[in-house]
Amino acid sequence: MTVSSLVDFQRLMDIFSSPRPNGSPGEKATCRALCDWLAGHDIPHRIHTFAQYPYYFELIGFWIIFSRTLLAAAIWLRWGWLAFGIAVVGLIGGALDVAYRIPLVSWPGYCAGKNILIEFEPGGAKQEVVISAHYDSKTELLDHRQRMFFLKNIRLGIFLTIFLGLFGPLDRFLLSRNADFADLVYWLGIGLGIILLILAWGLGLNLSIGRLLAQSPGAVDNGAACAILLGLAHEFASGKFSLKNTRVTLALFTGEEINMQGSRAYVLSKSWDLPAVAVNLEAMAQNGDYVIWEQDGSIFKLEFTSQSISKSVAEAVYDVAMRKVVPGGPIISDGSSFLAAGIPTAVLGTYDRRWGDSGFHRPTDNLTRVVIERLPEGVEIVKKFLLDHDKNRT
């Protein structure tokens, strides 16, 4: 009996075809629907609760716009040392939230996030594998490719913020000395301020107004991957599939779209008492090639995914689907949470023949992009990887 005859993947994708941004009624309804589905199929699971800041990017976007606009005004109005203070406070507000995960700006709206964990452990397990996907969705003004202009220029924006912060006192000093080139320096500051405003407003609006737009259903990013995990959970729970040496956790994370809050909280909550590896699934079941992303991380730091785990995943793809994977990257996904903890990780997904890796975080991420027949194929690929890893135990 095949997986497709056991699991109604169309029904699962109906669950994953409605918007579910973090902190929204849609996210909570999806969590309940998934727990009901698991209970209805007698699949044991548990909820991992963590501190969630659901308006993370909206608040950071507003902060970027406000602080950088105030800095530009400080230059234009020649506020001197006050410009330096505005620049410092503006940078600290974003950096503590993004780089150090201290919610200085993003704390309003705090609530409890819920990861869904499905765990299977044979007696005397010698190693652990986490297979993950995220069930939350996100909508942005720009899709993944369009926003790259602003993401690639984040360092330029930081440099301009620092430079203009120092520019304020310099301009005031030159003005007080009646320097011949004071006006030239002033107009240079105005020009650089305009560049900063373009970057700040472009990035800030993209981050902050997504909930006001037509919402992304999140069918591909990342509903299809979650459906694959549930299909695999059914295989385990029904006794159709088992391992001898490997503890397996199937993790349906929320909070991925707000800087991987759910997966990071999960990784930090565990003792990792066994040698562990992770495979994160992103944008599965599209009609194009399978892709393994070679780097994962954040806008500030990227790390290489595990070559050995990626190779094993690629072999499983070829054995099941008779397809060679293509390299891709970089990506920002839940895989980064495992890599940051030193856990070897691979990130597997698919491309769309028309859209490639674009069209996400938009209404174009809908059920028409999901090839239902490739969902059971995804289950078989993960099963093959797990069987091979179980035999070649560390």
C-alpha cells in the first residue's frame, strides 16, 4: 500500500492554503487543525511552547523608517551632535533584535508560539535526526528576489547611518569655523541622506506593510513541506516504517518567518544527548528540479550546510525520483538554527519551472504551484534518507 493511498494530501493542502501569519487567528487555527489531524490519525505529538514576538519585522521596519528619517532630518536641519545620538540609537534598535535576538524594538505583541513535535524513538537509539518544516506564512510588499536589492545593501545602509551620525558634528564644526567648504560638505550630507532614505523606506515598507496587502496562502512556503512531514508521521505511527538505531523528530515549526524564532527556541531547549543531524524542507512539491541550498543563515552571516548530509539527501532524491539535485543558495531558513548549534544540516526544496525560487510571500504562493503527486514522493525521499542514515549510524 502506498503512502498516497493512506494519506489524503489534498485535504492536508486545504489546511495549508489559508494565510497564517505569526500571531494571527489563522496561525492559531492552523495549529489546532494540525493537532486535530494528528489526533484523528492516532499520531502522538506534543506542543513546544516558546516566547514569540509576532510583529518582529513590522516593528523593525517601522523603526528603520522612523530612525533613519529622523537622522536625515538631523542632517538637513544641522542638529550637530544630536545626529550622532540618533544614529547610535537607530543602529542599536535594529542590531540587538536581529543580530543578538534581544527584543528591544520587537517586544510589543508578545505571545506564546507553538511548535508541533512528532517523536519516534526505538529502544537504545544511538543517534538522532530532526526533519523540519514551518507552518507559518508571511506576506511582503516584495518577493524573495525583488527584496534582494535592499538586503544586499543593508551593510551600505549601516555604513551610511554611521557616517551621517559623524557627519552631523562635523558639519556643525565646519559651520562654526566659517570654513569655505562647509556648504559643500552640507550638501554632500543631504545627498547621502537621500540615498539612506531610499534604502530605509524600501526595506522598511517591505517589512512593515505585508499584513495590509492581499495575503500569501503559503501553500509552497511552506505548507507542502509540512504535508510531507505529516505523511511521514502517518507511516511511522501506522507501523509501515521504523528504524532501529535512530531517534526521529518531525518538527513543524512556527515563527520561521519572523527570524526563525520557533526553531531557535527548540534547538536551545534541547540537551542533544545523541549525535544529531537535521534536514530542513523548504518549498517542496513544485514542478521543477530538486534543489539543495549550500548556505543558510541570516542577513548578517551565512554558514555552509553539511556536504555529507546534503550528499546523502541528494542520493535519496536520485534513488526515489531519478532526479539529480541542483545546487542553490543562499537561503534563510530554519536550517540556520541547527547550523548555529553545530548540528550538521541539509536544506532540501524544489524549483518552479516558471517562477524558479521567486513568487513567495505573495498571493502567487498558492495551491496551483503544488504538484500533489510529488508530496508522497517527498515522503519516500525522506524515508530513504532515514533508512540509509540508520544503517550508517555514527
